[in-house]
Amino acid sequence: MIGSPDLKQRTLSALVMIPVVLGLTVYGGLPFTLFWLTAGAAALYEWAKVARLPYAAGYAVLGLCGLAGSVILLSLSQGALVVPVLAGVAVACGLLTRRLRAGVGGVLVAATACVPLVMLRGDTTLGIWAVCYIYAVVWCTDIGAYFVGRTLGGPKLSPRLSPNKTWSGAIGGAVLGTLAGCLLLFASGLRFEPVMLAVGLGLSVAGQMGDLAESAFKRAFGVKDAGRIIPGHGGVLDRLDGFMAACLFAVLIGLARNLSAPAAGLLLW
């Protein structure tokens, strides 16, 4: 129901989190980086708990070292070393837990949130707009999907993976997310090109696919929520599932178009 206690909890949590995240994004620098590294470490720990990996705390710490090392390499303009460093740490985490596939997967999933964001925000001219563009698309996709899906209902998007998600919600979320991204570009003063409609739609769809992928991961282990740290949302992994996929999609577009300045590659067409 639209007026359910769950919605009230989600709204209150969002009213607390959004100003903090936006404030850190505007400030940038070390506070922004530390925030996303902390989120990555929390996601790693939750992943380990859901997958029932042994040594969950050690796994999270080792994974965090890999994330931090990647961020340091980015700050030293050694981005080419990020992939081998992350791959090495991911394999080490898999060996630590004696569950190679699940151990490697958790590190790579956590990396898709903090590493692309730090990479994009590092652009002193367009970084803040690139990151806020992702926020706008993903957050408004979630809002649109929630309200349109609850209001219109209809056929389920994936009954086996996520019984509450509907096609109407997915479409409504994609429309609202794409429009929100366009509005943010207009507000930024950047030149708007029609291709950005496709970029925004791609980000929205990627986010929703990431959400379904995390649902599949949790369902494989019989878990509803990855954690309970965020009232109304569950755990950090629950909150970042779609966001991580959208971040990866965004930075890949940016790097494909401008290897030295992915924020410009994402926004300037």
C-alpha cells in the first residue's frame, strides 16, 4: 500500500541519507572517497554473510584493502593497474573463504560502486555532474518503479526472482529516471543531446537489472534482505544493488568515449 509503514520508513531513511550523500558529493575529495569505501566494505561484509562465507570480517577487510588500493592507484593516475589489482585481491578473497566463485564475486560487485564513482568524481570540472546524473537516474527510477508499480500493478516482471516487481513499475521507473537525468543536465547548463535519452534509459535499465541480479543472489541462499542497517531498505547491499550496476554502465560508457576523462565521455556528446 502507498501509505504503508514500509513507505514511511523508506522515506525517513531517504530524508537522512540523501542530504549526506549529496553533501559529500559536492565536497568531494577524501570524505567522498572514504564514504564510498565504507559502503563498499559494508556491502562486502553483507555479501559474505548472505553467501555464508567463512571469515566474513577478514573477507571484508581484505576486500576493502583491494578497493582502497584501487582508489589510490586512480589518484596516482595509474588506472591501468586497477583491474589486475582488483582481480588479484578478488582471487585472494576467494581462496581465503575457500569458495572461489562467491568470494571473487563479492569483491567485484562491491568494486562496481566505489571505484567508478571515485573515478568519475575525480574530474574537477564535470565529476560532480556525472555522479549526480547517476544519482538522479537511479533514485528516480526507484521512486517511479515503486509508485507506478504499486498504483497500476499488472503482470509481474520476474515472479520467481522478485514477486513484487511489475512491468508497469519497471516502465514507469525507466521513464521517470530518464526524465530526471535530462532535467539534471538542463540544470547543469551542459549541452543536451537527444542521445542522452538513450544513455539515461540505459542507466535506468542497468539499475533495474542489477536489482534483479541481487534478488537472484539472495534467493539462491534463501535470504530476503542482505541486512537491516537502513530502515525500510534493508542492508547496504540492498540499497546499492541497482546503483552499482548503473555506476558500472556509466563509467564504461565514459571510458569508451574518453579514456582519460570518463565524466566528460559520459556527459558530453
